[in-house]
Amino acid sequence: MTASSTATLSFSDGSPSIEFPVLKGTVGPDVVDIKTLYGKTGKFTYDPGFMSTAACRSAITYIDGDKGELLYRGYPIEQIATNCDYLETCYLLLNGEMPNAAQKDAFVSNVSHHTMVHEQMQFFLRGFRRDAHPMAILTGMVGALSAFYHDTLDINNAEHRHIAAIRLIAKMPTLVSMAYKYSAGQPMIYPKNDLSYTANFMRMMFATPCEEYQVNDVLVRALDRIFILHADHEQNASTSTVRLCGSSGTNPYAAIAAGVACLWGPAHGGANEAALSMLLDIQKNGGVEKIGEFITAVKDKNSNVRLMGFGHRVYKNYDPRAKLMRETCYEVLGELGLQNDPLFKLAMELEKIALSDEYFVSRKLYPNVDFYSGIVQRALGIPTSLFTAIFALARTVGWIAQLNEMLADPDQKIGRPRQLFTGATARDVMPLHQR
Ligand code: ACO
């Protein structure tokens, strides 16, 4: 990070102009370093939603929204999704480099041997109603982990941070499957450490004590790819939540629980569920024949209808993850003999029409990862209410990598945004009888 030039801020009220350094990253927009602004002028900046604010420096994930490019540690997502598995991706995000064979074996073994959760967690789980939303359960259970691992709560200790990272990555599939089994009224299936990370998760989800789960490599690979595509996405809302929460010095389990809570929102992790519901709705109301009518409603500003799974704050081009997800959709439906799946056909037709429609073209609205991931998860047998929990499982590594990067940064401070105050100025409290 180098200062490449300066920016001058001038005021129309006669206050003197000030210069700020302009910082250059390795790639991406330059950043005006305004951290001395308040000290020099007594003024803050105002930027709700962080539309123009880089809240940190990071070397993990890079997105070029105009090109439709996503890089983890410099590697294009397309290459990672076709050449690596999820645990290699986790290693890369956490450590900055791809593992060699020995490093991968050691990492896989380490994660595999931390998959069990403390047996007391069962009692904690049973405190929830059976119809609790999986994200409510997950938020509570991830936070509860901090009560079981007193030995790794010192976030200033790099060894503690490492073991907490391994534990969280290893235990998340166990927690998600526990939440699912609990809602289905089935007994929990314990992890089996000789299976791959994703095969183990699918077995914990779909096996019962009466029937073993038959691992299918194509389906395991599909879910593994969903994990890879959701592993990190730079400074999104949940990641920024984890960073802000962690900046107070809280333990990693508490910070990740905050990320889970943030992800739950429909504007963030809940969109794949919404995209699938939209497709099911169109199908119920006439299917492909009704796409024209639906698109007309989407374009009508008074209708409040959006084409879910389309558009993105950062991508103003085809989301690279959506292309990979569409490919996976073909593979999964082919494997399951569902090539003629009406939902998939509907999605493809909808995509074709939207991509050639002036409304979507002029606004640069393209399919995002959620457009196809719901169809894939549904075909895999994952219930819709669990989609966001699957996203949380996959994103856990990104949250930890970002948290650990922040904690290791010598410039790190507790996050403390300021405000533009618009409330009442100082006034006196009147006694109750005079109000
Ligand atoms: N359908 C119809 N019109 C849309 C859509 C859509 N999906 N997305 C954006 N637009 C239109 C807006 O109405 C607006 O039009 P206008 O300029 O005529 O007023 C224009 O495109 C810009 O839209 P904004 O809402 O300002 O764009 P923003 O960057 O704030 O929103 C968002 C991005 C929230 C993702 C939006 O595109 C959307 O709601 N998409 C559908 C939900 C979705 O798929 N979310 C998943 C995101 S990916 C993820 O979280 C993994």
C-alpha cells in the first residue's frame, strides 16, 4: 500500500484546504486516506452504507464488478472451482497460499479431527422449539461454542486464533446438520472422519440410524462447489459485522455468531431462498407461458416485484459464480435424471429473456450466484429453510480469515463510526407533573 499522489479538499466557507494522501492498492480503485480529517478540521465524513468507504485494507479477496471477476488470494474463482476442493480453498483463504500435498493432508486431518461438538451441545439444542428457524439455532449454537473452549479465547494469541479457526470450520457442518435433524425430528448423526468434508456433511444430513447414506461423488462435488463459491466475498455486510464485532477484542466464536446473525437478513444470505420461491410461484401460476407477464410486472416501478437472483451491488456484469453454478446445475440435474426439471427450464428461459431486455441491459442487471444455487440445493434434497445456514457454513472460513487478518494488522483499532447528529440539542428534564 503506497501513497501515489495527494487529494486536496477545499471548503467554500473560507476554511483552509487540506491535502490527503491517495493510497494505491495492488489493483482496484485508489483510496483517499482521510483518517486525519477530524483532527485537522473537526469535521467527519458522511457515507451511510459505506458507498465510498474502504473500512480496512485486505489482501484476501478481490472483486472487479465491471469485469465480473472474483479472485481469492489472486486466483480466479473459475480456476479454484474447477481445480480445488473446499478445504484447499479454506487453506488458501486462511494462509494466503495454496497448500502443497503434505500441507493439504495435514490441514484435512486437523479439520477432520475437530468435527465433533461437545455432547452438552445436545442439551442446548433441545432448548429450542422444533420449529425454530435453523439460523436462529445456528446463531445461538455458534455463540455457545465460546462457553466450551476456554482454552482458545485469547484473540491476541496467534495459536489460539488458529485453533479457533480449525474448530469453527470443522464444527459448522455438524451444527448445521444438528439444526436440520432437530427440525426433522430425527436423531443427530455423528461425524465420520474418514469421509471428505462435504461427504461427511451430506451423510450427517441424510443418513439415519436405520439407513446409511450412499455417497454420490457428483452430488458431493456440487455441494463442495457451492461451499467454494460462497467462501468469501470481501467486505460484505456479514464480514464487516465480524470485523467490527471482533475489533472490540471479543472471542472468535462470538464474532462469527454476529456474522451468522447478519447473514440471516433477506437482503444478504436470504436471497437464494427468495429466488427459488419466485421460480416456484411463476411455475404455479402458468410457468414459461407467464414469463412475459412476470417481466412486465418486474419492470413496473409500482409493482414492487423484483427479479430475484438478478442484480448485485458490486457486479455490473455476469456474476462469475452464477456461471459456475449454472454448470453445476446441469451436472446435478443430469446425475439425478432431472434434465427436464421444469424449474431449471423456467430459470433458463427467464434468464434468456431478461438478458436481452432493454430494462435489464441498460441497468447492467445480470444473474447473481443465487439465481441457480436454490435449484441445485433443492435437487440435492436440502430444504429451503436451510439454504442460508449452508451459506453460513461456507462463509465461516471467509469470516475467520478476515477477522484474523484484522487482528494481525498493526493499525487495528476498535471500530467506532461517528455520526451526523440530527436530534434535540441540550435541554432540561421537567419534573413529571409538569410534562
Ligand atoms: N429486478 C428488477 N429491477 C432491479 C433489480 C431486480 N432484481 N435489481 C435492481 N433493479 C433496478 C432497480 O429498480 C433500479 O432501477 P432504477 O434505476 O430504474 O430505479 C436499478 O436496477 C438499480 O437498482 P438498485 O436497487 O439501486 O441497486 P443496488 O446495487 O442497490 O441493489 C440488489 C443490488 C439489492 C442485489 C438488487 O439488484 C436486488 O434487489 N436484486 C434482487 C435480490 C437478489 O438477488 N439479491 C442477491 C444479491 S447476491 C448475494 O447476496 C449473494
